[in-house]
Amino acid sequence: MPGTNLTREEAQQRAKLLSVDAYEVELDLTGAQEGGTYRSVTTVRFDSAEAGAETFIDLVAPAVHEVVLNGHALDAAAVFRDSRITLPQLREGRNELKVVADCAYTNTGEGLHRFVDPVDGQAYLYTQFEVPDARRVFASFEQPDLKATFRFTVKAPEGWSVISNSPTPEPKDGVWAFEPTPRISTYITALIVGPYHAVHSTYEGPGGQVVPLGIYCRPSLAEFLDAEHIFDVTRQGFGWFQEKFGYAYPFAKYDQLFVPEFNAGAMENAGAVTIRDQYVFRSKVTDAAYERRAETILHELAHMWFGDLVTMEWWNDLWLNESFATYTSVACQAAVKGTRWPNAWTTFANAEKTWAYRQDQLPSTHPIMAEINDLEDVLVNFDGITYAKGASVLKQLVAYVGQDEFFQGVQAYFKRHAFGNTRLTDLLGALEETSGRDLKAWSKAWLETAGINILRPEIETDENGSVTSFAVRQEAPALPAGAKGQAVLRPHRIAIGFYDLDAAGKLVRTDRLELDIEAAELTAVPQLVGKKRPAVVLLNDDDLSYAKVRLDEVSLKNVTAHLGDFTDSLPRALCWASAWDMTRDGELATRAYLDLVLSGIAKETDIGVVQSLQGQVKAALELYAAPEWRAEGLARWGAAAQEQLRAAAPGSDHQLAWARAFAATAREEAELDLLAGLLDGSEVIDGLAVDTELRWAFVQRLAATGRFEEPEIAAELERDRTAAGERHAATARAARPTEAAKAEAWASVVESDTLTNAVQEAVIGGFAQADQRELLAPYTEKYFASIKGVSETRSHEIVQQIVVGLYPTLQVSQATLDATDSWIAANDPSPALRRLVTECRAGVERALKAQAADASAA
């Protein structure tokens, strides 16, 4: 939106001029049930380093009624424009500002989001402020290094709950007056307001420590809330983090609030974490969903220290906040007995690193420590590099300096910078002190450059099969066209694993060597000379480093025949990931990838890996398969999915995963008959509970294939009159294979702005169906005619949904690439919009290359 940007230079100038002491924020939310606007009164006390200086405070509001600076009323109409209030003639030393405004509820998941539950008709509110949206609720100096205390006073309807960063007080006459927070940044303040259901407990730590815990959700979800399980994960995290970080939990309580229509997974508001309420599971899910939820819970808890207690100075270090939380959450899952997920690093390799590898091969790839010039830069930087590559590199750093030394450095860092702001050099300095390693060269190689290295083994053996020469070859493929910077070779800390087949036909590790790989094309490994060559040599065993790994010819042959026979889940996941990466790169034909998956997936015990493979096969068949072979590949996959569904143990996670995979690919009449029969009860598969969420998966597929129309969708919605049901119905309606359905869906998203963020996402999710390419073809031209206007009139979250979700990804052709290039040349889009579109374009370019590779394998 025009006028809402903030440059790094402006933030630096403001930080030199100001130090902020305290905010007092009064909100009147008594009209929340009806919506519209609400009264916001902000009083902020701050010091200025100069007399007579001028600065500004940020505010996004429909109307400003009063601006009083140091007792003098300013002309609100004159000083408020472009989402800023100009503050002239500051005093040296203490200043006090009061701003009275009308602020607006949103339906986009930004600022103060308002949602009405169709079950009880009640309104539910929550704030989401990262990156720059506290200014939508109260006047604020909206940058992370201007920390202050916050005292919230909220007037709300009787019988509602009001939760914030400080412990919830008893209301008096409908007013909740909270105690001030410790010094925190604006973006981690929070308010959650409404008739929420609550469950309370405590964490009891060392030395008599007692931390009040709360879990909240809407009453319509209360019957599904497994609070004790969530509390258990939370307590395990408290214990592990406090031990490893050497610093007691820094806030007065810890609430976790499952809120509706949340754009992200969760948000680390200090002491009041908001989490998407799809994590309150209404139906049976696999253990992979519980593992993902637990990682999210632990990720946000880790942020209480890294991000909230100690905060980045500016958004170029956003990666460190997110990467640290991701790394430590997975490390906690893997280390703490009783978390149920000792194979958490398998999930990390399978999910996070796959995301990172994909992101790092886009034209928008960037160094982990990205150059963030303004807020528009950071808004599109919540990506696979910021989270997953950064966490992968932290895992590499831990291997490089040693785990004990790493956490000793972290402990010193927290003690030294508590409630302050830091730069990366502050953390690296602490780690250098505890490890004795010089991290400057490491930082330059890993954090200040973009791209992925490829590691390949080069092995020579004698006639007896003994290794006579072993080396690791490192490559630095050129960065994608349009990417900034140059590819570089890096130092890697890796393990090399030797795997052999045992008497039972299982691949077991027989030897392991951990070593440093030089930042060079070839690193000799003399330690392995003289050893017997195993069936499989696996570089980057235990997944210590961040690199694409390739297998030598002998290992590839044995892995192809025995991938499902590894006794441990992590090496299997690494080999699966390598195969998928080769498929995306056009080095392995889609039909060969399908053969590999079909030969090994039945032996895969890790349910998260199974579900990833199912999704990757579907994507490969829809995007990377040669068009003339695609139907054959889909038929093979559909038949295999049904076979696995019927063969899976009744009531098992694998059975549920295969039911969903089958529903996603069913297309033959007999397959669709089975889905319809499972819905109406005329077909039964032993142990398969066709519950609410699974029913919707079946309904959506039947709608997409033309078997179900509006009457069937409406009937299903009548069974599930909830917010989730309304979203699922919106997806089903948009999925129907008719011109009218597509036109209606398009108009509701692009030509109107009345849909909430969640419903819009649901419509977009139904709109683009892989077996409707011809029907969708006319929308390529409409897309490019619309997105510039959309980007100029909608909020960031809404723009991103539309630009990415409606891009003609399924129209894999040179014509799509040409249309994209012509639009970019003619429209000179903003950097953020250009990035979104060029990332989508890269997907089509990659698909064209993969389709050609698949065709050549015919």
C-alpha cells in the first residue's frame, strides 16, 4: 500500500534520535461484535537527543482526532498523512505524545483481525503485528530496535476474555487494565479478545519456579482441544530450553491461543503466542501432523528467548530469529525423551531442507543474511532461506564449533544482551569466545553468499573391492538467471557413511567418518583408503551440512534397488530427497522417479516421509511428466494409491495417508465410484473412519471431476456448519470444471475484496485444478491484466495469495514464460511484486526442462 513503507536508513536515523520509554494504549472494543472501527488512544513517552528535531510516528488509521505533543495540540489534518504523524520541534530529553484515532478491524489477518464464528455468531479478535502492523492498532515507532514497555487498557463486552503479554487482570466495569510489559519490540505485543474457551495449568521449574500456562480456543473447537498433550510438549520445551539457554523464562506467564484465519503457523508474541486453529484437529490426523504442531509450539517457545528477550536491530537479521527457533525446536524434539519424535531430524531433512533447496534455486535466491533496505523487502523474505536454509546452516555451525560450545556461547549472548537489540556479530563473537573458532571466514562463506553446493564422491577400488582413492568433489552451480551475486565453494563439516546389506537384506551403517571438507573443488579423504568398498557410500550422512548430495554409480544402483531397506529413517530420507532433487533438476525422469517411489514407499515406516513422497509424486506427474505420458503415470499412481489404501493396517496412519493420496488423484470412473461409496456408506474399508475432514477431501475431488455439483456441496456444508466447513465448501465450488464456476471464483477473489483471508485462500486453492488446463487457459491473460491493480489496492498478505495462487503455473509452455516477461517489461513492478512473479515464472521454466527430460527417457 502507498505510504506504508519504511526504509532502513529512516529507521537508523530515528533510532539515533530517539529512545522510547513507555506506551500506554487504551482501546475501546465494545463494538467488536458489529465491526467497523474502534477508538484507539496512545500515550508514548520518549527521549530525543536533539532540541528542535523532527521525526514521525507510524499509524495506519481511517481517522485521527487528536495529536498532542508535549501538551500542545497539533493540527491532525496537517501532520497525519501517508500513515505517518509528523512530530516537529521535539524537546531535548523527555517528550510525551498523545494520539487519539479511529482504527479499523481487518479481515486479512493483519493488525486487529475480526472473525465471526458461524457456530455461535460471536466475534473473536486477535492481533498480528509482524512485520509492521502494530501501527494498525496504535500509534507506534514501528521498528524492532525502539523497545519500550507497554501498558494496555482494554474495554470489551461483558463475558469476554482479554489476553495480552502481561497476566490478565480482573476486569472492572468491563475494563481490563494490564500491568506494563518488560521492554519489548512493538511487533511482539498482542491482544486477543473474545469469548474464548480457556484451560490453565503451570510449568514448575528449578528453584521453585512456577510459570502460569494457558491454552485458548473458540468454544466451537473446545471438544477437540487436546490441552494436556499441548501442555506436555510445552513443559518439555521449557525444561530443555532453560537448561540449554542458561536463562530463566523471561516473562510472567505463557499463553498459547489457537485463533481463526491465521495467515502463518504461529506468532511469537511475548507470553501470548497465537497459533492457527487448524492445529486443533477436528478429525483424525497422522502422527506427522502432531509432530509438526509440536515443532511449531517449540519454535514459538524458543522465540521467547531468541527474538523476544534479545531482538534483532533490523530485519536483515530476521533469519537469525527464525533459523535459531527452527533449529532449537527440532533439536529439542530429537533430544528430549518423551516428545515422541526421536527422528525429528528426519522430518527436518525431509521437509525444511527440501523447502530450502527449492527456494535457493529460484531467481530470488539471496544470502541468508539478506540485504533488507525497507519493509517491502522484509515482507517477502519470510521464505525457505530465512527459515530452513538458515536453520540448516546453524546445524552446520553446531557441528563446526561443537554442541556444548555452541550453547555456552548462546548462554553468554542472552546474559549480555537481555531485553536489548543485537546484530549477528554479537552472537558470532560469543561463539568465537566459547569455541575458539574464527567464524569470520565461515560467516562470509555461509551467510553472505547465495546458492547451493553439490557434493559427489569420487571412489577408486582395486580388484578386491578395497578403496584405493577417495575424494569429495564440490561444485558451485551458477546462480539462476537474475539472481544477485556469484556461486562459491564453501567449507563443509560432513559425515561419510558406509552402508552394507546384512543377512536380512537390510542396509545398515558399518562405518562413519566425520571431517571438514575444504572450500575447494576436491578434498582428498585418505582415512578411507584401504577400507572395503560398501554397497552404499552416503555423503553428508546424519545431514550435518547444507548441500545437494549425489551418489556414485554403484551406490545409486544399490539405493535404487534397496532404498526402502535402510534400517534408519534419516539415510532413507536423505536418499529420497536426493532423488526428488534430481527429478526437479531434470537429472532423473519423472517416470523413473515414479518407479523408484513405487518400489520403496511400501517399506517406508516414517509417516511424514510417506506423506511428502505422496505430494512430490503428485507434483511430478502434474508438472514434470511429459504431457503425452502424464495420463499413463497418473493411472499407475492412482492404482498404486488404491492398492496401498486397501493393504494398509486398519485404522493406521498409513491408511489415512493413502486415503488422502487416493482422493487427490482419483480420476477413473471406478475410482470416483469408490469415493462416492465411501461417502454414502455403500463402500467400507476396514478401519477407515470417513470423518469430517476426510469427507471434505472426497467431496472436493468429486466436485473437481464434475461428479458433484452445488446440491451435493450444499448438503455437505449442512453437515458441517462451521468456519472450516465454509472454507471447504468454497474450495469445492471453485474446483468445479465449468466456465461458470471459474468465473464466479475469479470474480470473488480478483474483482471483489469482501472475502476474508482464509476464504479467499480456500477459493484460490480450488480454482487451479491440474486436470482443467484447457478450462483455465483463458485466465492467463486475465491474470496479467489484473495483478498490478491488485498489488496497488490490497494488503500484502492478500496480494501474495492472489499473485502466487492464481499464476498460470499449470500452463507449462514457452508462451507462459513470454507472457510473464512481457508483463514485467511493460509494468515495471515493485521489487516485492517482481519477486513473486519471477518466482512463479521459474517454476514453469523448471517444469519445461523436467518435461523434456522425461520425454527423452521414453
